[in-house]
Amino acid sequence: MADAASRLRSVAEQMLGAPLPVRLRAWDGSEAGPPGAPTLVVRNRRALRRMLFKPGELGLARAWVAGDLDIEGDLYGALAVMSGLIWERGEDGRTLAQALRDPAVRAAVRELVKLAGPPIPPAPPREEVRRPRHLHTRRSDKQAISHHYDVGNDFYELVLGPSMVYSCAYWEDDGTLETAQRDKLELVCAKLGLRPGQRLLDVGCGWGSMAIQAAREHGVGVVGVTLSQEQAAFARKRVADEGLTDRVEIRVQDYRDVRDGPYDAISSIGMAEHVGAERYLEYAENLYGLLKPGGRLLNHQIARRPQRDESAYDVDEFIDAYVFPDGELAPVGTTVTQLERAGFEVRDVESIREHYARTLRRWVVNLEADWPRAVRMTSPGRARVWRLYMAASALAFEHNRIGVNQVLAVRTPDSGASGLPLRTRTWNS
């Protein structure tokens, strides 16, 4: 009988309908596939059972998080070639039911069942979120934010570096991550036109970096809101260390519960992805109501490509189960439309997609450089989640499967005077 790797390769190629572009190493030590290619390591038969009992991306994700699957060699190269077969089939890709009509695919599944061993479904890794999706109530949003952010500030500091900014940086050709994050915050401040004495609301304030930058460099008073207790504690200490407690207040508060407007400006950097399509207009209307006439909103948000049938959009299973529970992406056009429906005048949209790919690759370098400590701080499974999520996301940005946009919008008064300069892009000079 052929070794496990050769059998797996044959099964995979029958099911995918294409040559397998990676090398395989199976639990029995056998190998098959193109020499020199990145190696997909199947450590045990349990990996196969995970994919049989949960076909598709979630089964693969469970096997990866549990350590049943691994990649040796170029992680980005392996993900790039595998994504074309698994994740990039597009809207016209075959469903599982359609694939199983093919006798060769059915034969491959039977062979996979033989290889997998006892038909007992493995329990999901403990890092998986198991609860109803897309609720977007105050309680469910708080739970989702806690799952993602309350994993230890030390872990985030390891990944993000001293800037503690968890969003796309703004790069020069040869700059450092810390410089690029500072430049991004300054870009936001410039677009908002911040001046001494103004009030800024920072929605989803994270570890306080935007609030500190705005208060220290531009003399504004800042209220930062987050749903994460750990973030708030860290941000308050940073504010105190900077001597800015008279200018910056960090609250554990839902943005829907902010009642002390009006503000001169609002920054929302990497927060709106958590809002959800059903709640987005409410989000936009809340922020509109918190601004003074003439006040500006800078909405920095990841976007996906539009689909021909938008009703068919579904959240990525791996992201929903392990990274951002209840997170949803929308096309940038949908975001602009919702902001306009809320009453905003949208004045500028800037895509900085390539900047996010570079940021993510730098975060992966930070994680891999201190891998044993990252595992000790969280768990092997959580560290593996982050490595896969950040590397795969970097490729998605590089290949224009997702993007990130800064949308500048104004609560334009009845007079029509927006308060913006005639040449708005002077902030990039």
C-alpha cells in the first residue's frame, strides 16, 4: 500500500481538481509533492477527521489552531498557492454538494475516510468562539471585543511594538513601524484639522495612542471609549505617564452611550468593522449627532470587494470563530452611502491598502521573533491563530481581496461652509 503522504496527495488532487502546489509530510514520516516547495505537515490522522466533520475553511482552521497541521518553509508562499485552490474560488466556485456529484471526488472522500481512522469528531480547540453570530447588541459586542482584545496587553505589545497601535500604519519607503504608526496618527490629526482647545472623541480608542498623540501634539481635549477593560487600564496608565490626565479621559463605554457631545472631531480607527451591517446606519447617525455643525469624522475601516449578489456575503469562518467574532466587512461604497444617509458630507476617501500589507508583515516578524514568549503569554493555539490570521491578511491586502480606507466626512452646516481647505490633500505634502 502507498505511504500516507502519497495517498493524501492523490486524494487532495482529486478533490481540488488540480495539482497540489505544496509538498506533503504525513504522520508516518512519508513525503510527496514538488521538491523545494513549502511543506504542509499533517501531524496526525485527527487533522483529517477535523476536515471531514467540518469540510471547508473551518475544518482547516481547527486543525491549524490545534497543531494538527503546520507549514514548514515559506509561510506566505504556502498560503499564496493554497489560497488559489481553497479560498479564492470566487462566487462561481463549486459548493461541496456540487463537487460530490463527481464520482472521482466521492471516491477521494471514501479514501480520506479510510485514512482518517475512527469516525469520532474531535472537539474544537478551546480558542474557538461558540455562540450565536451577528447579534451586535451591547452585550454581544462587549463579549466579542473582550475575546479579541483581552488576551493580555503584554502579548499585544510584543506584536505591535512600542507604538501600541493596532491598525494600518502609514509608511515611507524605509521607515520603522513606530515611525509609520506615528505618521498615521498625524495623518488622522491633520485630516481632522485638530487645533488647541477642541474636543475629540476617539471611538474604539485601543491602548490610547491616538488620544495621547492628539492631546500632546495638538492641544485638544480627548475622550477615548473602548469596551475592553484591559485596554482601558493600559491606556490610562500611559496617559498618566505622559502627564495628560487633565486633557485625556479613557472610558469603558459603548459608543452608543456617549451623551456628552457635541465634539469638534471624531476619530474611528479600525473600530467600524465590529459594528455590523444591520447597525451601521445607527453607528453613523450616533456619530453625526455627537458632532458640532462643521465637525469632522475620520472613519478608518477595512473594506471587502463588492459581490454581484450582496445577499450572498457571509463572514469568513476562521475570522469569525477565532479572531473577530461578529466582525463584518463592507465595500467602501456601502460605507460612504451609509455615512451620507446619516447626514454626513463625504469629502475625501483615501485607500492605503498596500500600507496594511506592510504593517501586517512587520507584526508577523515581531511575533515570530519572540515566539516562545508569545506562546507563554497566551496559548500555543492563540499564537497560531495570530500567525495565520496576520500572514493571510497581508496576502489579502497585497492581492486586493480586501482594502482599507480613510473616509473624511463633515457635518456640514446649513450654510454649506464645510470648513475644509480648497485643496484638501495638502495634508499629504
